[in-house]
Amino acid sequence: MSTIKHIVDENIKRAEIDEFLWKEFERAGYGGVDITKTPLGTNVVVYAMRPGLIIGRGGETIKNLAKVLEEKFSLPNPQISVAEIEIPELNPYVMASRVAAALRRGVHFRRAAFWALNQIMGAGALGVEIIISGKLRTERARAEKFRDGYIPKSGDPAMKYVRKAVAHVQLKPGIFGVQVLIVSSDARFPDEVKILEEAASNDQILSGKEGEG
């Protein structure tokens, strides 16, 4: 197998696992997964708002999950841990699910998008973009974007700092898609300039030297 095909297959598998976990643990406030292969097996970290629902009573749910990941997705010796999401508003999975839930309750798509936008930026995000697509107002499907702050679209910053999630919701006009992109407050960009304050003015330095003499 070529290197490129191997990378593509691995990314497809990760996407399938992500989709499976989201459907399985949406009630737990699923917030993404990190998968790292090691010489001893595979480390799987699942992020959720309510970790107890993923762990289960006596760890039964997480044991069954490890079995599914090994048999269905061919992950060698999966070691699963669950991490609680500290700030849900900065997690694109959580916010995409919340927007989808609002649409399901009949909230207008623009109102739902601006509410989520304000929640995310209020939590300290550097940038956010929400795209809602579907038959929004007519029989013809289209998409509307809602943006605030700074969202890099290409290069290393986009790959490193932009987190994305897509949720779908079935409504009467058809299926609506909700895509949320978030740049968290800890992002650092190569064009960022920092101005350092001088520890002391020239007069203070001179007076200090004079005092030493």
C-alpha cells in the first residue's frame, strides 16, 4: 500500500469513528475524539460534557465501546479514556448540536446562528464561522454564513487552530446542515506581533548607574 493511500484510508477511518461516536453519544454531549497509535495499541480520548454516560455503570459502556472499535473499525487494542469538556461554547461539536437542536424546535435559522455566534465569541474565541445550508426560505437549497472574528482558511494555522464540526437535522422542508468552525483563544498566528514594554526608562537606568557610583 502506498503512503498516500494509507493516509487517505486512515483519515476515512477516523471520520467514520467520529461519526459513529457522535451518533452513539450525542446525549452525553459528545465533543470529538483524539486517536493516537502506539507500539502497545491505540489511545482513544473521547471528549464529552457528561463523561459518566460514556463510561457507564461499572465501566460497562466503555468496555463495549472498546470491543466495537476493535472489531468494527479494526483499531488494535484500543485504550479508551474520557475527558470532560471544560468550556462547551468553544467546542464545535457541542455548538453544532445546539444549533441543530434549536432548528428542530422551530427556532429561525438566523436567530439560532446569531445566538451561537454570541455564545462562542463571549466564551473567548478568536473567531467563529457558522454555515447553515438547506431549504432555508425557498424550495431551492442554499447556504448562509455567519462570521465573527478571524478565521484562517489555509496554511498551517488553519490546520492547527481551526476546529470544525458538521451536524445534520431533519426538518419538514428537508435535511439542514450546520457547520461550525471555531478558533480558540490559545491560537497563535505567525503574523502576530507582540510589543514588549521596556523594563525601565533610560532615565531610570542612568540614575541607577549614578547611584552605584
